[in-house]
Amino acid sequence: MFERPDVGERAVLVHIDFTAHDDTEDPGEFRELVTSAGVEPVATVTGTRKQPSPRFFVGEGKLEEIRDAVAASEADVVL
């Protein structure tokens, strides 16, 4: 077998609720899936938008919030 690097073990989770869609997604279920994959959720950023931003998917303010959460928690990955 081969060894994998210990990367991506700490994650900032992002959950954006798009009001224009009728989908109801459970952030708790997402957190459980991440944990079952061996990743430690260290922060969660949530928000609401009418539709995805073409440039960043989230708005610029939310992007700053995600960036701050990554820096504060020393996360390896954003999901």
C-alpha cells in the first residue's frame, strides 16, 4: 500500500441556503457525512442568498467570513 499525507483533516463547512430553490438540505447531515469521512469540522459558516454569485458562488462579504474562519481555525479545506 501507499501512504497518504495528513492533509484535509480539518475543515470549514459552508452551508448556503438559496431561497430561490425549494431544496431543503440538512446542515447536520452534511456535518455527519464530513465526520464519517474522517474530517474534523472546525468551523461552520452559514448564509442565505437568492441565487449563487457568478464570481464566488457566495457574496464577497461571505467570502471574507469564510477566509477569516479558515485563518482562525487553521483549517486545511473548505467544504
